Amino acid sequence: GVDLGKLLSQTGLVTLDPGFVNTAACKSDITYIDGDAGILRYRGYPIEELAAKSNFIEVSYLLIYGELPTQAQYDEFADRIQRHTLLHEDLKQFFDGFPRDAHPMPVLSSAVSALSTFYQDSLDPFDQNQVELSTVRLLAKLPTIAAYAYKKSVGQPFLYPDNSLGLVENFLRMTFGFPAEPYEVDPALTRALDLLFILHADHEQNCSTSTVRMVGSSEANLFASISAGINALFGPLHGGANSAVLEMLEGIHANGGDVDSFVERVKNKEPGVKLMGFGHRVYKNYDPRAAIIKKTADEVLGKLGANDPLLEIALKLEEKALADDYFVERKLYPNVDFYTGLIYKAMGFPTKYFTVLFALGRLPGWIAHWREMLEDPARKISRPRQVYTGEAERSYRSIGER
Ligand code: ACO
């Protein structure tokens, strides 16, 4: 019951904790992680059970509303999302302004930021109807935006959403289909992408989610807060890691597949050489999401007919690292991104696009945290302190005297 923050601020004491390694910024009911035991639960449900039995829409509902939906609640939620997939026609022109080789992440965050200008009837964080509307709009429109960003990058025409399809199928069709041509969505592919979205859907106070909460704490609207989260996810140490893993595997492959010498370079801490997809701030054990993905990667790659030499390199790397003192001592295990890139590649997504898929998966988590933060009666604007290390007071000298 002691409010430590209040107590400390009364004493004038400031704690310094770079990277917030030990500092909790909030209380949350959404996701439980035990990093030592490798446990992850959404609203109490083990990730393994959700991965095996649920789907992304249901998991989104669970994260945002706290309980699994009844059939009626599920149908209404899915139906509302289905009816909001279209983008405002003028928003389409937005994509024309970007260079064709633009990275899709800033395209995504810019388009989401622009939603604040197109949907001004859902910006009030304290009007419940508007919050529901912006929630549904984001869940429905982000896949459309993501597909448009892809089409723009490959110079192909945009496809309107087909609302007879589910969210993931619709996204795959808009991404890989062509206008006026039938596109058969492979159910194995749909299920695999749905599963990857479930596994990425929330991960408590990671960098992008903390960003969403922080921006939202100023009472910025949901679109603005999510746009900031997408930009946080863009960095290579966070959402960019899935692309970086693939680039690393391709680099090893191009060098004749020499895993041993690569691991030596990592251990020698050559600048810029890390075992990407390994290590995690919270997990000091096997990331439970990586365990699920590893099991499905083989299956999915097999089903998609991909016989990827990079998978073999990944398996060798993992085996070698798990038996090596450098990694064992530092408790470095594969994280969720170690295998996802291989699956995305087999599905036909270009490397640059992987982080966009992470954003699609993480969206319900961001929304759930933004809503929880605003509903918290103890809510305060996020405003960390600092320990000043600059100059003591000194006098201004005019420019000619310096
Ligand atoms: N390869 C080699 N060494 C590593 C790695 C790695 N991937 N990760 C950590 N280490 C080493 C560090 O060099 C450090 O060694 P030292 O004690 O000798 O200095 C030690 O392990 C501890 O690492 P920190 O950097 O202090 O750990 P931190 O919690 O700050 O970083 C992070 C976590 C950013 C995930 C890091 O492990 C990393 O950069 N991994 C690679 C990138 C990656 O896969 N990111 C995805 C994260 S998961 C996600 O966003 C979905």
C-alpha cells in the first residue's frame, strides 16, 4: 500500500535506472511474464493455449476487454472490424507522396498519424463511443494501410478490401492479389500468420508499448499514440530484429554457411556483430514464443514447399549457441524473432516488410495498454526525472569573445 514514488518525491530523492531495468512505470492487468521460468500469459491464459486454440481476433478482444468473448460478442466485434477496413479515398493519395523505395515502417506510422486528420469523430480519449470507434478503426484499417504500403513499394495497384474475408485472409489478398484476378488464400498460410500475430499481440512494457503509454499519458488521441509506438518498433533492437536476423542468416549463407566463425566474431564482440534474435531484457530462459514458433516453422516451411538453407543455418546457430559458455553465462536464448523471419520469407514477404507484420500483431496490445492507462485513476502524465551532469552555472560570453 505504500506509494513509493510519492514517498521518494517528498524526500527529493531521485533514482537513476537507465533503460528502466528495475523500474515499473505502471500497474497492469494485461500480460504476465516470468522471464526466468519462460512464462507468458495474456489476461491469465498461457500463450501456448491461446496459440493452439484461439485466433487473432479473439486474442485482440481478450487483451482489450479483459475476458474471452462469448459467441455473440465475438461475432459483433469481428463484424465491426470487417465493416471498417476501407480507407478514406483521399488517404490513398498519401501513399503517392513517398519514394517508391521508402521503408514501409515510416509509411505505416505516417498513415496512422494521418488517421487523426481523416477520422476526427473518434479522437476524444474520454468519450467511450469514440474510443471504441478508434479501436475498431485501427484494427480494421492497419492491415489495409500495411497492404497499400507493400503495393506501393512493388509498384502494383492497390486492392480494395473484400469484406467477405476474415482479417488475415483479407490482408493476404490485398498484399499478394491483383485486381480482377481471383486470389486463393492458402488456409495454411492464413493460420500461420494468424498464429504469429497472436504470439506478437502483447508483451507488457516493451519499448513500443511504453511509448504508446507515454504519449497517451499526455492525453494524445489513440491514432497519435499508436503512430508513436510504430516508430519505436522500427528500431533494430526491437521490431527491426526480425529483419536483422534474416540479414544475418543471409550473410552467413553468402560466406559459405560457416556458423562457427560467425559465433566466434559474436563472442569477440566485433563492432556491430551480435547474434540477432538472441537475448531479451526480460527472458533469461527460452522465450516461450520462440519455442512455439520453432515447432511450427518446420511445419509451415514444409507446407509452403520452402526448402530454405537459411533454416538449417538457424538450427545450427541455435544448437551451437545453446552449448556455448558465452551465451549460457549471459542467459542468452532465442527470442521470438529468431524464427519468424524465415516464415515471413517463405510466405513471400520482403525482408524490409517483416517489422510491419510485427506492428500488425502488436496493435491490440498497444490499444489495450493505452486504454488501461487512461482508465487508471492513478494516471499521471509520464515525466521521468534526470540526474544532471552538465556544466555548473557560467556567464554568457559574446560570440566575438569565444
Ligand atoms: N549477441 C551477443 N551478445 C549479446 C546479445 C546478442 N544477441 N545480447 C546480449 N548480449 C551480451 C551483451 O553484449 C552483454 O555482454 P557483457 O555482459 O559481456 O557486456 C550481455 O549479453 C547482456 O546484454 P545487454 O545488452 O545488457 O542486455 P539488454 O537487456 O540491454 O538487451 C537485447 C536486450 C537488446 C534484446 C539484446 O539481447 C540484443 O541486442 N539482442 C539482439 C537483438 C534482438 O534480437 N532484439 C529482439 C528483442 S525481442 C523483441 O523486440 C521482440
